[in-house]
Amino acid sequence: MPAFFVKRTNNMQAARTEFSQALKAIAQERGLDPNVILDTIKQAIIAAYKRDAHEQGIEVDSFDYDAVIDPVNGETRVFAWPIPSLETEMTEEEREKISKENKKDKKDVTPPGFGRIAAQTAKQVIHQKIREAEKGAIMEEFEEKVGSLVSGLILRFDGPNVRVDLGRTEAIMAAEDRIPNERLNLNQRLSFLIQAINETPRGKEIFLSRAAPEFVEKLFAREVPEVSSKSVTIKAIAREPGVRTKVAVASDQTGVDPVGSCVGQKGVRVQAVTNEIGGERVDVIPWNTDPAELIKSSLSPAENLSVELDNKTKTAKVLCPEDQLSMAIGKDGQNVRLTAKLTGYRIEVEGNGEVSAPEERSQEPVVAPAPAVKTITKTKAKKLAKKAKKAKAEEVVEESKS
């Protein structure tokens, strides 16, 4: 066999290996289907051909194009066939039918040396298409995680919004989804709730939240095994981000204390949730199907309450002792507001003109005042010592006389 033939065969084999290996490497690295990459390259090749032909004065608008790529050696050919003019009056179905018939007689319009020109012109387009396909695959992955927690780093601030690095992609936390007065620092790692994936002018974006009530619910599911295993259920949750949250919990399993499970030994579980949301107070209350009892539990720590319900107007009138009124209302009315959100009733709190019995009040420990301590100088201390010594000597003399 001639030497030149062997050399040419080896070069062809190397070309096949180089192209196929590069295609396989990109597919594995990006986690994409090789056919998706080939389709993006075809679109880029067609765009490159149209651009090059238009610069040379060739009519391209009255033709449709297709590119054929050999997946083994990477050889590319461009084909064209005429399509009906847009000025011609016909339906879209008729236009497609004529185009399909013309496609049967498509012509190879690949210009000489087009491989080099196409590679230079379409390089940027190919990278862009691959990035778009990669982003699409990432978005499909995160669409399955909507409603769950994710860990991320604070990347930068876009005005009131925050950009968060999730590893493979970035996400955005809008101003209304931030916890008010929470101080965020660059490169700070936090937990977020994947709230939604929405279409924006920049494409699909992942939107995160730390202010949603569901965020607290997912934190309890992470910290409390009974919640994640469904043995304890969060029935209702009301939240004012950065201020206070009320969570009503219940359990269908005997021997399981829902409130105790969420609070944890010495409050470690609820404290972990509180630390994650910047010290926001979290009240865990037992769920009750009776709205009146649920309202009483929710207005804790106020005691000795009586509730009158009007189910038609969804109003609850709460009467409480005068000394419990401020606790029932809460600071700036937050206790009543959260109870209304939690139960769905409009709450009206009034004093009943009475005072709780002494034994029913929470007794504060009485601490006796510390005795006053006088300051004695060194000179005065010496005088007192001499006086005591003299008194002791006189006492000894008196004893000896007797």
C-alpha cells in the first residue's frame, strides 16, 4: 500500500477522533445531549452562511436553509431551496406545503473554504447556544426543587435586590422577599426558599425568598425529624418577617407531643430556626379544630380569656382581665394581628373590668435589697482598731480586779 495513502488514512482517523471526542467531552462536561449540541451548531452554521452570503450580495431571504453535520468527522454542508415570497397571498399551510415540495430539490450551496469561515464566524454563536442549552438544563433541574430550601452565597447587590450564587447558577432575591432590617454581607452563606422560576427580559430567573411563611415551615422540616417524617404536621402559620411568627402544629400519632417536638429539649430546635431568621421570635402553639380554643392559645401568654365567635362575619370578641390586656394585644398589636392571620378571624380584644386572681398571676420572685455598704478609709480603720484594742484592754483589767 502506498505510503501517502496510509498517511491520509491516519489523518482522517485523527480528524474523526478529534471531532467526536470534542463533542463527547462537551456533552459530558455540560451535562447535555450530544444531539442538542449538534442542533445548536447547525443553527450557528446557517446563521454564519446567511451573514457571509448577505455581505457578498447574495439573496438569502427568499430561500430556506439546512445544514448537515457528519457526527464522525465534523464535515458540514449547507443546502438551500426556494420558499414563496411573503408578498404572495396564500395561507400558512399552503406556504409550508410549497416549501416542503421545494425541499426535495434542495441544492448544495456550500462555498469553497466555508469550513474555516464558518468556524470563525459561528464560534461565538455556538458558545452562546451551548450556554443557553446548559442554562435550560439547569432550570429544569431547579424547577423540580421549587418550594424547597437551598444554600447560597451573597454574590452582589443590585440596588435593593440581592444576587445569590447557588453554585451552578445565580438567583435573585427581590427586596420584598428579604427579611426587613436583616444585615447581609458579601460571601455570607445563608439558606433560602426557592420560591419560583419566572421568565424575565434576561431569560428564566430563579427567585428566592427569606420572608415567606413557607420558609419557616421548611426550616422546621429541616430541624425537626417529626415534621419531615409527617408525624407532626404544621397546620397553619402566620408571619411578620423580622418580628414574630406563630406556628400551629398537630399530630395524629399517639404519644407524640407536637409542640414539644418542635421546641426541642431546652428549646434547641426552635432556637435553631430563630437563629436562621435573624432572631425573629417564633411561637409554637397546639392546633385545635375549635377556633375559640385556637384563638386562646394563639393570644398566649395572656390568660383567663373568654372568646365569643360570630361565624357569619368571621369575628371573634375576646374578653380578658385588665392586667392581661397588654399581653393579649402585644407590642404594636402584633399578637392580635398574627392571631387574625393564623385563624382567619377578625379579633376584637376588650377588657372585662376585672383583675386576675393573685394565685392565677405569674408570680415574680421577690428579691430583698442588698444591705448598704459603707466605705471606710485606711485612717478611720486604724482608729477603729485602736479603739477596739483599748476596749479589750480595759475589759481585761476589769476582769482581773474582780
